[in-house]
Amino acid sequence: MSGTEETLEPGEDRPMRETVVEIAAPGAVETGVEDGGPIDLEALRSTLEYIRPALQADGGDLVLLGTEGGKVVLQLVGACGGCPLSTMTLVGGIERILKDRVPGVESVEAI
């Protein structure tokens, strides 16, 4: 065991990580910071952090790939990436929450 690994006591939970990773192929989607896009990016990042623990509890996570107009482009990873119910999670959960909480969000697409 290396010195960077943490040791957990029996019954102790590993702390959740709070990160938003933004990646995209050049020209695929706009991240919206410089272009003054219609989506409030600070509210978007904050809301994704609000959603993240529910996905992590089931062994999954999400990656923000960027925005394009009123569309948010995400990638579901981990257990969520191959889950047959991920479409329901995306539309029934993530998209609904983002539309309610983030000005400018019109749709959510998972790649």
C-alpha cells in the first residue's frame, strides 16, 4: 500500500469528490464563457454539483462537455454510462432540475 492511499475504519464511508470536468472536441460544443451564451454557467456548475451526489451514490457521475445555445451536453460515466435507465435519469431527473434551476437551459443531451 502506498502512502497516498487512505485507510477507512469499518463502517466509515469514503468522502465524495466534488468536481466538474469540462472537456470537448475542438469545435464540437462551446463552453460558453467568452461567447456570452444564454446559459448561466455559474448556476449550471452549481446545479451539477447539487445533482452529482445522487449519481455517485449509485456508482456513476457526469461530465459537463459544454453548452451550445440553450443545450447542455453531458456525458454520463461510471455505472450511469452503461445503465439502461440512464435516459430516464437524464430526462426525468437531470434535465428537469437544470431547466428549473438554470436560466437559459432548454434541453440536455447525453453523449
